[in-house]
Amino acid sequence: MENSNSLSGFWKANKIILKSFLIGFLVLLLLIPTFFIQNLVSERQERQKEAVAEISSKWAGPQTVTGPVIGIPYHEMVTDQGNTREEKKWAYFLPSRLNIHAHIIPEKRYRGIYRVIVYTTELEIKGSYDSLHVAELNIPAENLLWNEAAVFFDISDVQGLKEDMTLHLSGTGMQPGTNLPMGTNPSAGIDLDMVPAKFSSEQFRNSLSASLPASLAGIHGPLEFSTTVKLKGSGNLLFVPSGKETRVEAVSSWSDPSFTGSFLPDVRTVKDSGFVADWKVLYLNRNYPQQWKGGVYELSKAAFGVNLIVPVDSYQQTTRSVKYAILIILLTFTAFFLIEWIYTRAIHSLQYVLVGFALCLFYTLLLSFSEYIGFNPAYLVASLATIGLIAWYVRSILRSSKMSLFVGSLLALQYGFIFTLIQLQDYALLMGSIGLFITLAVVMYFSRKIKWNS
């Protein structure tokens, strides 16, 4: 009997503290379902990536365009462990001027509920070679194999080619010679059919290539080139600045481009009707030379261009919102705690748990609805459903419309605040800190009415 009285007295004397610890334990316990919800979001995001990869494999992947580049093989004597042998190597020459106009047409493809953005582009490529400064590479003239010279044009995923590619050469560098094709008019130029892997070198192993007429040996006058490439791809469309001066203009009806790569556009205009972007890159801005021999450079590291992205990634936004789950649960439980002690309304621990589960189910509603209607509408639907359910439950257990309205308004304020933080990514820390400070001030203000000593 005395033990019962002593326990009862201890509970009455420390009821607030014990209930506070119990609520804190419940908050930590409810972090377990939020952990599983985060895993569920990651799983759905991986499924989306699989859908993107599947469509890209059948359509075409990200595209990187390089060229044209003239390659001339040569013989070089190499000594290895006292043995001297002759090796065949390549010298590469980049154009003096390269102009590319890209007209990009975006298309939407679906795999189940997942949407993927692909594109078709028509590239108008023009440029010229002023001359080939072969002497600067210190290659003996008799070692050059002009009859095996080639022109390379690299496309990262040739599956995306929609038509045959023909490179047209013309200009004063086109001099009459014995090796020009029969019936060729030098003033009109020649057309070279670019085919995959006709020539292979250490720099261009599986690129499109064509034989360069041996009559062009030296190219001591301007040699102009032009071609049109119709290409499919998905994600990135990048261009390697292979000209001494490279200019690229990209035009598309897609209104949410992401400019990517080593260089941002000098001029860009983005509207609801689409975008226009212009780049100008000089050879001084790159990390590889205008001509070289016997080596391999990672040209794609200097690539630049555009990525056609889906502007709203609901999975990333859902993940960010789940990270604020502990804040929502803690503030809601704090409000219940203050209601319980200020207005002497008893709330059972099990009722705390049920409200906590309702707050966790908000995120599964958000995830499932966002896959169909987008993040913003899904957030509205999920928050209204959760607020309505908890407000109804509070009215049922407390028998008070006033308390139900108070809790509903509090939840609406919390969800609105979190939604604002998600939208304002750059100012999320600032707004979050201010919001938490104000919340703490409000809790401290209302906690004054609790008679801690009694």
C-alpha cells in the first residue's frame, strides 16, 4: 500500500517530466517509419532511372559531337630494349574555324508512369582549314603516308544517326591532282561519305571516317567543309570545341534547359516558348593543342552544351520533405503537450502514436500522388488529407471544435512552411533558422501558463 502511494506521489510530482520523456521517445520511435519511407522513395527513383536507361538504349543515349578532324599516318622508328622497329602513328589537325547550328526538337516518351525527355536534332556544321602546319610537328616529309590520310568525325552514340552523313569539301585548297575521283570538278569540291570504323587510330577508334584525297597533301590554301547531321539522343547534347575558333548556336522549343559542360553560353535567352544559346570558344581556352602527333587527348573533357531536363523532380523534392518529418512530428506533439497541460485535456499515449502514424502517411500519399500529378498538386492533396484526418480525430477525442481548428491551422502552417523551404532551395537554411526561432519563441510564450511547481 505504501509502495502504491509512493509511486502515485512520484507520478504526480514528476508527471510533466515523465510525459515529456515519453513523448520524446515516441518521436524517436516514429523516425523508423520515416526511414523506410526514404528507402521507398529511393526505390521508386531507381525504377525511374531504369525506365530512362531502357528508353535511351532503344532511342539513343547522350550525344557528344567531335570533328571533323584530319588524321595523317606516318612511320616512326622506335627503339625498345635495344631493338629498333618501325611503327605507324597518327598526326591530327583541327580546323581553324568551326561553326555549328543545332536545332533541337524535344520529345516525350513514357514507360509506364515514368516520363523521359528525348530529342531529335539537325546539326548544320561548317568550317575551314587554313593550312596544315605539318613542319611544326617535326615529321620528315618522306615518312608521311598521304595516301592513307583520313578525316574523322566522332559521335558518341551512332545509333542516333537518322541519315547517312556526307562531308563536303571545297575551296582553293582543292587543287586538281591525279588522285581526285574521276569526273570531280575541283572548283565544286568533293563529297566524302562518312562511314563507321573505316579508319581506326588510338584517338578515334570507332568514329565515322573517310579517305582524304592524297591530292590535298599539305592543304596550303583554305579548305572549307560543311555537312548536315540528323541525330537522335537523350539527356545531354555536347560539342567538343575542335576549332581554333568554335561557335555554336543551339535553338529549341524546350523551356527548361540546363547548360552544362566546360563552358557556359556567352548569350542565352530562355522563355516559355523555348531557348536560344550561343557559345564562342577559342583554342586558348582548351587543354589540348590545335595539332599533335602520336598521343591521345581526352577531347570530351572540354565539351559543352545543353541538357534537356525534366524541370520538376518529384523524387528529390519528396526526399527533401521527408527530411523535415521529425520537425513536423515534434512540433505537432509539442502542441498536443501544451493543450494537455494548459487546458487540462487528457491525451493518451496511444493517441499520440496514431497521430504520428497519420503524419508519416502524409509522405507515402505525397510520393504516390506525385508520380501521377506532379509534386505541387500532390503536396496539396496529401496535406489536406492529413490535416483533415488529424483535425477530425482531435475533435473526436477532445470534444472541442476550437481545439480541432487550432491543430488544423497549426498543421496547415507547418506544411506551408515546409513547402516554402523546399521551393526556396538557396534560402532554405536562412528561412528554416528564422522559422525555428519563431516556433521556439511561440512555444516558450505558451509554456508560461504551465504551473511547473504544482
